[in-house]
Amino acid sequence: MPDAASAPRLGSLTWLPAADHPELLGPPVAAALPALQGTAWVAAIDDQLADTAAFTEAYGVPPAASANCVVVAARRAGQTVLAACLVPATARADVNGLVRRHLGARKASFAPQDVAVAESGMAYGGITPVGLPAGWPVLVDAAVAAGDLLVVGSGTRGSKLAVPGSVLASLPGAEVLEGLGRPVPDEPEPRPAEPVRERAPDDRDVGWGERPADPSDADRRYLEDRPPHWGSD
């Protein structure tokens, strides 16, 4: 039985044995814990900070120590199959490529939010591979499976689970795939502003010469149109 002395140190959170705190977990997750092939830890968080970017910034957990679980809807043989993809938080699931081909689907896309919530029984932003419905394929990126301890959802937005990668890879229906997660490209650097170029003295909208003060000046056209070297000596 794990105790406080063996709790992981991940960010500024207080990690507790998940099996001892079902009140912090979504119901499907709490029900699945007894069958888990390893120890899981849970930490309470502000439910407004459940999204990965806000969570890592608020609690100091490195993005490399987190994994995201997304629900995918794959269309094949006239039916829609739901699957879960678990990838590093620094990557995106290759839904239209590797996932679609692996599931033998004609088309694959992220499941709509209401479908993902209703079918998983978990809160959006807290969906986790632990406790998903029986029969769902659970595709795990090889980098996640090799991870020491990964922070994932807990079925609710008010907490997070920390689970060894090997335990996640041993979940019912789990398959480890190399290259499931594709690195998120860096934001392109903004292009430098174009330098302001001064116009040449003779590059004026009114012509090569100067505009006379009096519009009725008889030499108006001559002064405006003459080349700049005329009359300069």
C-alpha cells in the first residue's frame, strides 16, 4: 500500500494514493482502479485549470510529464467506432494518418464533445484512458508507454492522475504505436517590419518641379512638369 513518503514529486501538487480517494475521481475511473496493474496517484486541482497549457503553467508540471487522451470517431463499413488516443502533451495525435489506417477506417476525426462525454461517462477536459468502456481501442504512443510517470485526466476536471507509462500500456484494449503522436510545430517567428524608405527629392506626386503658390499662375504647368535639373543653374 503506497504512503505519503512514496508519493511522487510532480510540480507543486500534493499526490495521494488514488485508490484511497475515489471522491476525487470520475465514477468510471474509480471503478476501474482495482484492476489497474500498478499504482496510480491523484491530486486535486482547480477545475478551471484542467486544460494542459493552463495546468502546466499553474502547477509547474513539465509538459513532457503529461499525456493527453483524445477520443476519435472512425467511420468504417457504415458504422462509427470510438477509440481513445494517448499521446504526449507536446504532440498531436495523427488522426487522419496513422489512426485512420490502424483502425481500418475510411474517415477518422475527433469525436464531438457531447459524444465523447456521453460515451465515456467522463467530463470533457478530464477524459482519461483509465475506465473507458469495454471494447474501445486504446492507442498509446510509444513515448507514453516508455514514460516513468505520466499525468493524465481523472475523469473529472477537478483532479489529475499520475500513472506509470507501463501501466497505461497494459490497460484493456491498449495497443502501443510508434509515431502516434506528431510533434506540435513551433509558432513561426513574426516577419520583421519592412524598413521605411525615404522618397527621392524629385519623387513627388505633383511632378518633377514645384507647385506654385498661386493656382492661377501662368507658369503652373511648366513649373510642375519640368525636370529637376532645369533652371538649377
